[in-house]
Amino acid sequence: GFQFSEIDLTGIASFNGDKVAFIKTSAGTNPYQVGEIIGSGFKLLDIDDENLTVQISNDLTIYSITLEDDEK
């Protein structure tokens, strides 16, 4: 498993009207849609492509993650 601090939002895309968040964890970077389980009890609740944020929850707390600027 992994902790919340190990979750990073690396991108947001829209395919045929379906929003997808690219989320990086210790298991790698994968695309997720709203409602999908990220792992370690975390679930993707919302993708906000205007503010470039996602909300995830572990059933106890709702976390907001902002897309980080690439440091390169």
C-alpha cells in the first residue's frame, strides 16, 4: 500500500467527453476516471479540469490534489 503523501496528480485529459486523471503512486502512473479505486483504500471522487485539481477519499477524509507544474 501507499500513503496519501505518495499520490501525485501528473495530468488531466478528456477523451470523448470522459475526464481522466493521470495519478502517480508507488505502483506507477495510471489513468483513472471518477469512481475508480486508486489503491490503498483511496477512490477518485472528482476531476476538475478548469482548476486542475482532483478529489480523492479514503472513506474518512476527502483530499484535494492540484496538478503540479513540471519542475524541468
